[in-house]
Amino acid sequence: MSLDKILSITGKPGLYQLKTKAKSGFVVESLIDKKTSIVGINHNVSVLNDISIYTCSKEMPLKEVFKKIADKESNGPTINHKVGKKELEAYFNEVLPEYDEERVYASDIKKVIQWYNLLESNGLLSSIDEEE
């Protein structure tokens, strides 16, 4: 599976796997509880493959950020996304020291950490590497 089948839906927690497209939107499965639901076309949906993190020199695709975290954690889980702001920023600075601290907020780091842990717990990180 690639990141172009993994969705973030505004107002809904976690990540969703795209199952199929429907007339009125998408059929998705939650990576948290495996429940299937329909998401209307009026929802704000982001495909993880289209998301990048600002660095001082360029935008780094989320896939590359996940690989850096996976390398640091030996493909295992990382810190909890509910830790404090300073701890999140310190951890992210270890993983991606060149990230743009003025444009990447603690809330963004929190999402990246949470998404990484969701993908890791569902065994989807190895399939990201296989895309290449």
C-alpha cells in the first residue's frame, strides 16, 4: 500500500484507508478501529502522499519524514504524540534537524508522530518502502 491510499479527514481522528470511491464521496476504513464509513465530497480530505514538511531549503515529502523516523526507531513505534510541546519539538529536531521551526508548528509535529505510530501499528510502513 502506498500513501496515496491513506487519508486524513478534517474533523475526524486518525487516518483512513481508501477502500473505493462512490458517487457521493469515498468509502474509507479507519486505521484506529477498522470501522468502515462513507465520507462525503464536502469533507476536507488530504492524501498523505500530497503532504510535505517545510525545511529550511525545500519541502520534504511526508514519506521521507516517515523513513527518517523509522530509521531512528529501527522501524518500531516512536514517542507518544501526547507528550508536551518541548519534547515533541526536541524529538522532531533529532529526526529532521533542518525543519523550518517558524512554519512547522507543534500541532503539525504531533500529527506526524501520531500518523507514523498509526501506520507502524497497522504494519503499513514497510509497504511505503516497497513503493520505490
